[in-house]
Amino acid sequence: MEHIYQYSWMIPFIPLPVPILLGMGLLLFPTATKNLRRMWAFLSMFLLSIVMIFSIDLSIQQITGSSAYQYVWSWTINNEFSFEFGNLIDPLTSIMSILITTVGILVLIYSDSYMSHDQGYLRFFAYMSFFNTSMLGLVTSSNLIQVYIFWELVGMCSYLLIGFWFTRPIAANACQKAFVTNRVGDFGLLLGILGLYWITGSFEFQDLFEIFNNLIYNNEVHLLFVTLCAFLLFAGPVAKSAQFPLHVWLPDAMEGPTPISALIHAATMVAAGIFLVARLLPLFIGIPHVMYLISLIGIITVLLGATFALAQKDIKRGLAYSTMSQLGYMMLALGMGSYRAALFHLITHAYSKALLFLGSGSIIHSMEAVVGYSPVKSQNMVLMGGLTKHVPITKTAFLLGTLSLCGIPPLACFWSKDEILNDSWLYSPIIAVIACSTAGLTAFYMFRIYLLTFEGHLNIHFQNYSGKKSSSFYSIYIWGKEEAKPINRNFCLVSLLTMNNNERTTFFWKKAYQISSNVRNRTFLAIPQFAVKTTFSYPHESDNTLLFPMLILVLFTLFVGAIGIPFNHEGIAFDILSKLLTPSINLLHQNSNDFVDWYEFLKNATFSVSIAFFGIFIAFFLYKPAYSSLQNLNLLNSFAKRGPKRILWDKIINLIYAWSYNRGYIDTFYRISLTGGIRGLAELTHFFDRRVIDGITNGVGITSFFIGEGIKYVGGSRISSYLLLYLFYVLIFLLIYYFSNLLNFV
């Protein structure tokens, strides 16, 4: 056994001193800690770099033939129960560790500049370091209880980072939504863990897989209960990796800082769900119904994520739905048993998506105007366009990431996505058709994002209320919060003009100014002169600290796909990824192909690339620079003649747009059925408590009060009153007796 394995338990704990020391420093020595804030950023990067070197060395040991290594120590022992903590180093662990550390280091470097003017700079780096620690602890865990502990820590860190700007109500709501949605999946995961322990008597992965498969093979356990436990286990990854129907938190998570979006979507939060399904695949593979469910959830997520991304205006939200769709591809591959293809796509997608998110952050940064200390940022692609000449490096990096995600060779995602598409044809033709069609949709919406952002002319013009161009503009806070209160709220606006019917949408204030028709083809901001004045400058390229991580990710996007390309080695098809995953593949009873049919590969690749180019062509046709980004509806309408056909065409286009922009109305359904239902139940319970429970108690008291008052007036110490009351009661009893006898006689 290599000497390095003895210290592998340190991997999750190496970055841990940063959040601990930062927290103590901010409590005990806040001034000194804040003055040395760049030192803390450097320390975070340095410690994570040590983990990266450690992980690379472990991967080399795996490639050279070392077996999986596990070290455990007892936590508690008694006659009936034994619980152990430990670390498991196998190919899956080493791959995930490299992915987490490489992306994490680049995001930390990027964050140093991106968050430099934020007052929560140190808090941000403390959260980030603890986030990386939690994720590293998750991937090195040797048992399900340990996984669940770090699983919850990852969820807690994502909650803190999504709601980093918690003073903004929309960010606070987003982190709460992510937290509540993930609690649903995590509760199912906990029940599944307890159910598996009841069946097998073990939490350790190796023992659990062996005992579980033996029980299934010998038919010694009820299949329905086993299926239920496996389904509950799968509920955790469904929520964490934003699979349908627990995907609703992912687009709202974009309210956090952009570096967090890159980290969550590439190597931590959403990757945790894929990792856990891959780790538990030897268990799932023995239950065909669960494998089919995994593939079904995956293909539904693929299609929904792609359709939801078609009409999004927020650049980060569009990329978020792209992540959702690509995670669906990974889950589909795992459901089909294509373990290697799923992990391959996890790697290639992580670097490409990190590049795209960091590129979007550079775009947002370049569009930023500063009012005092508060940045005014817009993520709306409608307000962009024509950025190519202003941000050429960001544009090139973003284009390469876009091409990779579209599956264009020889970029990274082409190799992994093409492998998933090929496996889908062998699994189910229906699923394969949906997967290939979605590949075309992916190319369409990704190039839509690219074209709206970089091509054409700059769509944003700053004008004063008279409509004259000025070298300065008057800004308000894009997030919906006033940075300076205007004298008259009725005249402060941000107005967008649509192309086809001169309809205006006023986002913040009540009254919009009338605009002459000669400026109809431009989207603009019209801000009155009594707002805060600042100098306008054209978009500019980001600084070197922001560009450096993007350039490194460009190299990954260009070349990381090579680890999965088959090479001829001593007459056998060999690739680094299959060699690295050999122990896991053997565990799953899979073998790498000894021969690669390059003709078949080229035929399938030609088909998938043709679909991608078709999607790109449609995007260019609809969003080409010759047209304003808001003229697409007119362009589409030109395809149909006036009359019933045009009406039908308009309805179809409007239906698709409404479905996509409103996220398939799933959020609306949850708001009405779940949120509204819970509120209705609470109101009903409140009514029952006040009117029934409290009503009975209050009724008894009131009745007692009136009886007492009546008795008080009756008891006056007069014999005549007592005789009168006595005769009244006797008369009542006599009447009752008479009528009862009369009824009996009849």
C-alpha cells in the first residue's frame, strides 16, 4: 500500500482551518482580520491547492493499479450496534476530489476580484472554504451516515451562499426555497438509509452492497420494501441535483453571487446528487424498477430543462436551466447503467459550465455602473448585445464554452454527450429520440444566449427624460431597491419597448414616458434628472484576476475530453478514464470494450453533431445580428400568412413562449397546491381552534355565568317564589308524562 494513503483522511480537513480561524478572528479581532483579508483569500487557495496535489497523486496511484483503500475507526460500539467513521479512496473519490479542488481554486481566484468591493468579503471566503470542506468530506465518506452528515453540511453551505445578500428579499426567499425543497429529498434519504440498515445491518458501502445483493439473489427480502427503500434513497439526489419534480430551487439559486453559481453548478451542490447515485449504483442495479425510474426522471429533466431555457431573459437563469438539462443527461446515463458515460459527462460539463458562469459574471461586471458603493448590475440579456468589441476575451471564452455544451467536436462535452446518446439508442428508441432532440434544443438556447449577449448592437441606451443622448445617465438599483429616493416616485422608471405593438413594460414605477416612434427599435433606460447622477462608460473587459480562471477553464474545455477518447494500446482500446474507473466498472459487472468501431462512432457522431448544428442554425436565423433581439416575434409571424394559419401560428408561438418563460407553470402549481394548501389548512386549523376548541371552553364559562345569574335572582328567600318554581317544574313533568303515555297509546 502506498504511503500516501495513510494520510488520505486529512483531505476534507485541510481547508477547514480557514473558516474556523476567520470566524474566531471576526469575533475577537474584527479590525485586524478585515485589514488582512487578502491573506485569508490566499490561504484558502493555498490549502485547497494542497488538496488538489494530494488528489492528483491518489489518482495516479489508482491508474497505476492500486486497489481501493478504506480506513475506519470505531465511534461507538455495544453488543447490538457498531458505528464507524472512516475514509474511502477509490476511483470515484479521486475523480471527484480533483474536480472539486480544480474548480474550487479557480472560483476562489475569480472571487477575490469579483467580491473585492463587497462588505461580506471575509464571510464569503469563510463560507466557500467550508463548502469545499463539506463536499470533500462527502466524497471521501465510507458509510451512509457519514455521507448524510456531510450531505446536510453541503446543503447548509448552499443555503448560506445563495442567501449571501440576505438583505435583498428575493435572495432571502431563494435560499429558503432551496432549503425547504432539499429538506424534502433529505428526509427521504434519511428514511432510505434507516430502511437499508434494517435490511442489511450495516452502513458501510462495501458490506452493504455485498449483503444487499446476496439478499436479493437468494430472495430473502421483500422486493416491494427493498424498492421503497431504494426509491427513498434516490429522493435525496433528486432534490440535490435538481431533478424533476424537485428542481424548482435551482433557477432561484442564481440570486447568490456569480462565483457561487459557478461552484454550485459545476463541482459541489448539484454534483453531490450525481455522485451519490454513482456511489450507490451497485445497489440500484439489482432493482430494475428503480433503474428504470432513474432513467425516466433523467429524461424528463433533460426535456424540461431544455424547454424552460428557451425564453429566459436572465443570463444566469438560462444557464441554470441548461445545468438542469445536463444533469438530466447524467442521471439518464446512470439509470441506463452507463456509469462511465455519466461520470465522463459530469467532468466535462463541470469545466464547461464553470467557464460559462464565470463568463456571465464577467459580462455582468462589464455592464456594471457604480453609484456610490452600490453596484448597479443587470443580468437581463435584452439589455445587452453588441459586447463583442468591448469584451473580446470574455466573448471568446464564452463562445468556446457554448460550443462545448452544444456538443461540437473536438470540445469536451462532445465526447461525453455523444457517448450518452449512443447508449440511449441501445436502451430505448423513445428515450433516444427525446435525448437527441434535446441536444438540438441545447444548441438553440445556448446560441440564443450567446447571440443576445454578444452580437448585434448594444441594446442599452441611457437617456434623460427629454430623449436626448447624454454622456451621463441617472441610475436606480436594478434589484428593485432605491439607492436614492427620487422627489416624485411617479416619474422614475425603467421602461422596455417591444417591437410589434409599441407596448411598454414598466418594471419599477407607475408612470412611463411617451416615446417617439423613431426610437422604437432600441431598448433603453429613461431616468429623470432628479435621480443620482453618475458618469456613463461603455462596457469594458474584466481585469486579469477575473480573466485568468476563465482562460484556465478554456484549456480544460478544449482538452479534458481527451481522457475519454479511446486510443489503441497494445491492440486494446485504451482510455485514461476507463483505466481509472476499472475497479468500479468491475464492481458493476461492466467491462470496457476491447475494440472500438470507429466507423460506427463517426456515424453516430455525425448524426448528433448535425442535430446540434441545426439548432445553431435556427438560433442564428431567429437571433441574427441584423435584427433586434426584440423583433423575433415579428420575424416568426412573417412565416405565416394572414388568416386562420397565422392565428394558429401565433397561438403555438405564444404557447411555447408562455410555457418556457413561466417554467412550465410548475412553480405556480406548487404555489397554489402546496403553499396555498398549507395556508388553507393552517387557516382551517386556526378557525377550528378559535371557534370549536376555544368555543366549547368559552361556552361552558358563559353558560355557567348565566346559570349563576339566574339562580341569583330566583333565590330571594321568599317561600311564595319557591312554591311557584316548584309548581312550574311539577307542571312540566306532568306534561311530559302525559304526552309520553299518549304517544305509547297511539
